[in-house]
Amino acid sequence: MEPVRRVAGRMAPLDLADVDTDQIIPKQFLKRIERTGYGPFLFYDWRARGNFVLDRAEYSGASVLVTGANFGCGSSREHATWALRDVGFRAIIAPSFADIFRANCYKTGLLAVTLPESQVRHLIDLVSEDASAEVTVDLEAQQVRGDGFSYRFEIDAFARECLLGGLDEIALVERHETTIATYETHRAPWLPTVN
């Protein structure tokens, strides 16, 4: 996983609450285990109806998705985060996220930022009026900054460490391999060892 320190770029608004993972990527596209190639299926049913906000040319290439509360609710699907990353999103800003979705974001290197409803509303209104509006989501400083504003956000310390270091769970354990090996040598003789 690549380290995530800052995400800077244009925003795309999805002014909807309770967007579930089946809307993000429908179940019929979950038959593969590769982590890429899901972009065309992102919000598939909504895009099929036409005039979907994220299909508008002015939001093409946006790296930050700004959306409503409870984003990513529903079943656990890492495919949803893979699809969001596939189309270029590197950060999502919302008033709240489903816990499992947020965890999947962190595991796949997608920055999920929670801001108060009023600040999210400001960002949605801003990008809806000016599609060229840019923000910087700074994980190190824990701030979302733009022209004339700066919003502080909180993030779980463990998730922050993993994102900044580009560490998934396996890489994190590997960082402590020497400590684990030392511990294993001092275990009681009747317990199994790991060789």
C-alpha cells in the first residue's frame, strides 16, 4: 500500500445520505478478487439512468468525493473501496461513515474523513457552484484546507499510522517481526512455537 500523507485536487459532490455498498458497486460485479478493474461498475445502476452527477465532465478527474451521512452503509465490500480508488478518488469526506466501510477504506489506502454536517454542506455547495474548487486533505496536519477555510478532523491513531506509513495489517506485523521472534523464544516449553 502506498503511504497517504496528503490528497490535493478537485472535489466531486454526491449530495446523498445513506449511500449503501450495493449502490456503490452492485453485487453482480463482486465475482472477481482482483483489486482493479471495478471503476466502470461504480454507481452502476445510477449511471445507467443517465445524468448522474459523477458522469458530468466538470467532475471528471476529481480526487475527493464529498457526500452525505452514513456513506458506505450495508454489507462489507472491499470492492466498493476498490471501485472508488479505480476512478481516482483518494479521499472521501462525509459527516459519517458505516464503521465497516471506514475500516475497508483504511485497509485499501482510501482516506475517509469525517467533518461536521455544516462543513460538509459548505464543501458540497462550494463545488456545486465552482467545479474547479480544490481542497487539500492533509492527513499529517489532520486538516481539510481550501481557499479561505481550514477544517480540522479527527482520525483513529492506528488508522492514521497505517495510512501515513503505507502499512496494511501484514506489513504492520512484519515491522515487529524481531520482537515477536524474541517473545516466541521465551514462551513456556509446553506452548507451540512459530518457526
